[in-house]
Amino acid sequence: MSSHERLARVGLALILGGVVLWSVERTPHRDKSPEVEIDRGGIIDLDATGPGGLDSIQPGQAIKIGLIQLASFVPGVSRSGATIVGGLLTGLDRETATVFSFYLALPTLGTATVFDLVRNIAEITTSGQTGRYAVGIVVAFLTALASIGWLLRYVSSHDFRPFSHDNRAAGI
């Protein structure tokens, strides 16, 4: 497969993902989760406070969302986008679906990071760049915290249509 064909497939996946996200946002959802009291706290509060919160996610919903996450094996399909859409389709509110998506990323991305570090540890330690790697890790972590915090505040009062390239919803 040529690089142009690969790029076309990734582009098509991005477009289809945007259409799916836009369609799901336009579909009225009935929250299937019961009201649950959730205490807030921490640097970044990853406890969803929507109608059901994380405590209301049923095992069947979690399995369905995990299976939908498999769509992200297709180049151009966002893992977080797939899991958030999966959460919305299984009846979660927007905030709970987003927080659950972040929790689903932890084992996947954590394992990939550890694997990459172990695989490249000799190069990292012998290159004399260990300090730069450490600074990069800290900066990436802090940037991720700030980004996640912003996104969670955003989704608690906005929908995802701007992320699907629906320019009318984005005010563009």
C-alpha cells in the first residue's frame, strides 16, 4: 500500500469519526444511570459528577465501551473519541463518558510507555540525555493534567460538536 493510500484511509477514518461524533451529539440521549452522590477532591477531580457518575457504570456498559475502543486500531480513529462515543451510546452522560475514557487510557498508555522505556533504556541512559528525558516526562505530565482539567470543565457545559468539525456549533 502506498503512502497516499494510507493517508487517504486515515483521512477517511477522521472524516467518518467526525460524522459519527456529530451524529451521536445530535441524537437525544436518555441517561440510563441512577443519581449517585460523589465527593469531589484532588488536584484534578477525575470523579464524574454527571447524573450517574463513575459509580453508576454497569459492567455491561464498561464491556461495550471497551469493545468499541477496538475501533481505535484503525489508523485515524481516536481512541478517546471512540470510547466517549461508546459511553454516550450506552447511556452515560457526557462528563462520565469522558472521565471513563481517561481511565480506560491509563492501562493502555501506561503499558505502552513502560514497554517503550524498557526497550530503549540502554539508549536513554548511555546517550547522556537522561535529564532531558526526565524534564520531558514532567512537562508532559503537567501538560496532560492541565489539558484533562480543561477538557473536563469544557464537557460539563458544552457538547462535542466542535470536535466533530461542525463549524456551526463551534461558532466559526
